[in-house]
Amino acid sequence: MESFMQYNPTKLWFGEGQIKQLQQEVDTHGKRVLLVYGGGSIKQNGVYDAVMKQLRECEATVIEMPGVEPNPRLTTVKKGIALCREMSIDLILAVGGGSVIDCAKAISVGVFYDGDVWDIITRKATPERALPLGTVLTLAATGSEMNNISVITNWEKNEKRGWSSPFAYPAFSILDPAYTVSVPRDQTVYGIVDMMSHVLEQYFHRTEHAPMMDRFMESVLLTVMEAGVKLVDDLQNIKHRATIMYAGTTAFNGMLSCGTDGGDWASHQIEHGLSAVYDIPHGGGLAIVFPNWMAHCAEEDPSRMKKLAMTVFGIEERGRSDYEIAMEGIQALRQFWDSLGAPNRLGYYGIDDQRIEELVHKSFMKPSIGQYKVMTRDSVRDILIRSLA
Ligand code: NZQ
Ligand code: ZN
């Protein structure tokens, strides 16, 4: 294991009915609340009413900011910053999925930055303060509810950028699995793919001896697969919703990479390139790219793919080469995602080879991507071409 420092200040309230804790959080953080949400799902499924009831009871002043897009946009972040300044907001409350939370994170740091908030998102400027942020999660996927990461798209530049800051951890997050029951099947599947991809990104590390982390990760993957397959055929099932919800948080709150080199993350960069150009759902893009990244890397070093194949997919050696076992594991992962109904090729979103060079370029929003295998432009091009078919 490598040396590490573990820090996660987000207070998690998990379980049915935990929305009642919102009142004490508002009492702690301040009564002028900016309520940030998306395209209206929270008004249809009752979450808006439940949140507003708590806010009314603790006599909060609520300023609403609806309309955060999936793949949230810089222009929306800027609207939120202006509102916070104009209305002297004390607490930002994000009610929604990863997009709403990510947008709220960028607003919370942008309020105290005099320049263009894009500087923070592109890591040219470092935030020094943030407004407190609370979240009420309605979609299990990103882990944004308990991490310090946010991903924002600048449509003028067709750039989707991830940034992080110690100031971007939510102060508290309320996770009621009942709030995710209305998530439609496709978004449920994208969420499952995304959280599995977060574990897989971290699983593809090169730290020599991290057996506890490896087994934690294998356990999260096995649990998500077991619950996920049942959930997609029984979307109202709270028991499975709860398992998936906490798995999504655990998959990306820093715990799984303690003592490792942090993993690879190139597939995420490639997916962000795809979303920046084609505005596709993050989980859908990952379902297509990730197995092709694995197949690309297995040609050089199949060791971790082999381990995954044997421990998670139950594949036996039977005298075969590491590469053959690795490829059988990759096939098993594809089949699992296919069985849920996830897309498996770029054509699903109408993407062909016309803009491949642009996609390669958009994947390199950082000077270097990939750690299990450092990507060259040729490697990314190869992965994208494999993803077409
Ligand atoms: O906008 P509303 O009306 O809320 O509808 C949303 C949206 O259309 C809907 N939805 C959410 N909760 C619902 C619901 N529909 C019915 N019932 C509910 N309870 O689902 C749609 C997708 O929502 P979105 O927030 O976009 O999904 P997700 O949570 O997957 O977030 C995706 C974004 O997060 C970024 C992605 O790149 C993408 O921009 N990521 C953020 C990360 C992080 N902060 O750590 C890491 C990830 O790897 C990822 O990159
Ligand atoms: Zn992701």
C-alpha cells in the first residue's frame, strides 16, 4: 500500500424519511437558501414538495433556480453565481442528480471568485472559499453527493471539464432511496454503469499490494451487479434502490482508492470528450468506451483484467493464457451491461467516424490521461474506432 491521507467532511443522512434532518442543517448553515434543481422531475415525484415542507417549517427564505441541464452548462453556473450575490444566499441546496450537484458546486466556489468561474473549472485559478452546499440526491450514479468533484460543459468551446477542490465537498447530503424510485429504466442503467465504471477506474491501478482495496472494490462490483440486475426489472423496489444508492456513493467518495495510485480514469476522459461534442448521457458513453479501453489495454498488460475476470466474473483459468482469460472477463462485462439494456456502440447515439479526430482532441483536456496505461492520441483513436462497431 502507498501512504495516504483520507479526508471526507460530508455528513451523510441515509434512509427513508431523512429529509426531516434538513431543518437542523438549515439552522446550522443559514436560512437564505438557493434551491437548485433540474428540468422538473422533482416536481413530478413529490421530492420538491417534501423539501419545501421542511424549508417552510424552519422558516427559510427560498430562492429557486430550476433548469440545470443534464451535462450542466457554464452559462447556468454563471446564472447561479449572480443569484447568490444578488440575494445574499447563505446555503445552496442542490436537489437532483449529479448534474444539479455539480452545477451547485461550481456556483458555491464561483460566488467568491472575482474573475470568470471557467478559470476555476479549467484549474487556472484555485478556490479559496465556498458557500456551504447541501444536497438531496435523487439519482444514484456519480457519487457527487460525497466527493469534491464537479464536471461542467462549456458549449461555446465544446469542452467538458472536471475539476475538484477541498471546498467542493457538500457539507451534508440527504440520501432517501425512495426519492430514486421514479428514475426511469434508462437512467437507472446509466447510473449502474457509471458507478461500476468508477470502481473499475480505481481497480485498474498499479499498486503492488492493496488486497483490502481490491476486495472492497470487488465487493462493490458484485453487490451492484447482484442488486442492479434485480432492480432494472423491479424499478419500484426500495430495497434494491437503497443498495444501489449507497453503492454509488461508496464507489466514488475516496474510500476505494486509499493506499493505491488512484487508478486509471482515461475512459472517463474519453467519455467527457464524447459528451462535450455530442451531449450524450455520461453512463451511456461509458458503457460503450470502457470495455474497449479494457480490450485495448489487455493487449499490452492483461494482469488486472485477468484478476477482475476471475474474482468478479467467476472465470476459470483452465490452462489458458492471461490474455484469453482477460478477454473472457471483458466479454462478461459487456454481456452484463447489454443484459441491462445499456448501449454498446457509438452508432446507438448516431455517432460515426466523421468527427473522430475532434473526439481524440477533446479527450486530452489534461496534459496526460490514463495511468494504468498512459494514453497517446493513437491509443484514444484506437479505442474510439473499436467503439464504433
Ligand atoms: O433534470 P431533472 O428533471 O432532475 O431530470 C434528471 C435528468 O433528466 C433525471 N432525474 C434525476 N433524478 C430523477 C430523475 N428522473 C426521475 N426521477 C428522479 N428521481 O435524470 C436525468 C439525468 O440526470 P443527471 O443529473 O444528468 O444524471 P447523473 O446523476 O448521471 O449526472 C451526470 C453528470 O455528472 C457528471 C457527468 O459527466 C454528467 O455531467 N459526473 C460527475 C461526477 C462527479 N461529480 O463526481 C463523476 C462522474 O464520473 C460524472 O462525470
Ligand atoms: Zn462517471
